[in-house]
Amino acid sequence: MSDKRIIAVVGATGAQGGGLIRAILNSDNDFAVRAITRDANADNAKQLASLGAEVVQADVDDVNSLTKAFEGVYGVFGVTFFWHHFSPEQELIQAKNIADAAKSVNAKHVIWSTLEDTRNWIPLDDDIMPTLMEKYKVPHFDSKGEADNYFKELGLPVTNLRTSFYWENFIYFGLGPQKTAEGNYAITFPLNDAKLPGIAAEDIGKCALGIFNNPEEYIGKTIGIAGEFLSGHEMAKAMSDYLGVDVTYNNIPAKIYRSFDFPGAADMGNMFQFKRDFNDVFLANRDLEETRKINPQLQDFKTWLNNYGSALPL
């Protein structure tokens, strides 16, 4: 492994970072992987080490620890953790720390996992949706999109990777089919008939590897990825076919979604409304053909269900 170029992966035990690590370790390529995690003694970190990753402890809130962890790397994959703290300001600091550390070690290729800054389409004084935390429309989008500018200002050789809705959210994030009073199941979104770009989390990692394999083509670009564009009705139908139970799509107003009693409901309500109201823009920012070019193993939703649908909590 000593002659291989090292990719430092921030968020190694998360969905995106873990997906990239496994993509590197499970394929024939010119990279070694350095898994960056806050707790190198955690079980999931030890599992990565057992697979062949070099596990290094560092904290995205501490730029000095990141800089030390990045020493000697060729590339950096950066992702931040909004749902751990629900603070866009902290997320922006974390993004800047990743960028500053990558600059300090002269990384040759940085992939920054990002999303749209929705304020470019919806000014804060526009009451189409409420402003949150005084400065944001969709906080976990806006802070990432704002950070894009910082990576650019530093002059980093960066690829901005715009991701999509993880289908794993149906398993781990409480968005899967819920039993109704009538005894069937429903998925609930404020999307009307808009298409929702989705992707398997592991395919984000495979796409990142494909981008690292082709730096001349992707450095300096923003690439949007997705596995398939599906409406709520289409996702419900695919789930019904796979599960053998009746799953319907429950379309509700974004205002109702924002009122749900779970952390981040207002943020997610605004997020889905943005995807609905600016659906043409959101779809245009994600290229299915380009995604499959980067990752020829790309899964569509039915394939993902066949591979992982047994984990859906019913």
C-alpha cells in the first residue's frame, strides 16, 4: 500500500464516507484509504480497520487535528454532520476546517459533499416558506452551499459533489412506510407530484471514487448525482411490489410537515418544499447519465429495494 496515493475520508463511519472507503477497498485502484473519525476505538472504526483502512482519530471541529490527519495525502473527501448538532454555523466552521486543512497539506484533489444554497432561489424576505434561524431557508442545504465559496476562494482543486435523498432514509431516518388507521402503509412527503432524486448511499461513495479516478475531468466542476428520479406515487408502488403490502403516498402541505414533532421537521419541510417548488432546477442539477458514467454499478430504486428492502421497518 505504500506506493498508493492516500485518500483521507472525513466522516469515515457515516453513510457517505463509509461508502467511499468500501468502494476503495473493494475495487482495483491506485488508492489507499485513511479513515478519519472522532473515535478510533469505536466498533465501526475498528471494523474499517479490519477491512484494511488506516484509521486516524481527528475532529472536524479542530482544524489542527485535521491538518495532522491529512499529512501526506493525495486527496480528501469532505462531508459535514448537520444532523448531529442541527447548527448551520457549526457546519460551516467544519467545512472551513476541512478546506483549510486540505490547503495546508497541499491536497491534489478535494471532493466536497455539498447541496444547493436555497437562498439563491428564495430570498430570506420571501414568505413562500418561513425563514429559519433568522438566516436560512433550508439550513442543512444553505450552510453546505455557502461553504462552496470558501473552497473556491482558497484555490483548492475541488469537485463539488451535489448528492441526493438517500433511500436509506426509509430505513434509518424514520421516513419509511408507516401503518395507517386503515391497516395499510403510507409514505408521507409534501411533494405533490414532483420527482424526488434519490440514490443508494453506497453509490455516493462509488461516485466519489470515480471522480477521484478522473481528476482532469472533474476538478473545478460541480457534479450532481442521483440513481433515479421518482414521484411519491412511484416510490410507494415500488415498495408495494417489493413488500407485498399496500403502500400509498400521502401528500401533505409543507406547512403540516413543518409542524411534525421531531427534531429538524421545519428544516425538512422547507427542504421538500424547495425540491417541489423548484423541481425543474433541482432535477437539472443532477445528471443520471453522468452519474452512471462515473459509477457504472449505479442502482435504481427497485434494485436498491431488492438489495436492502428487507431492512425496511414495518
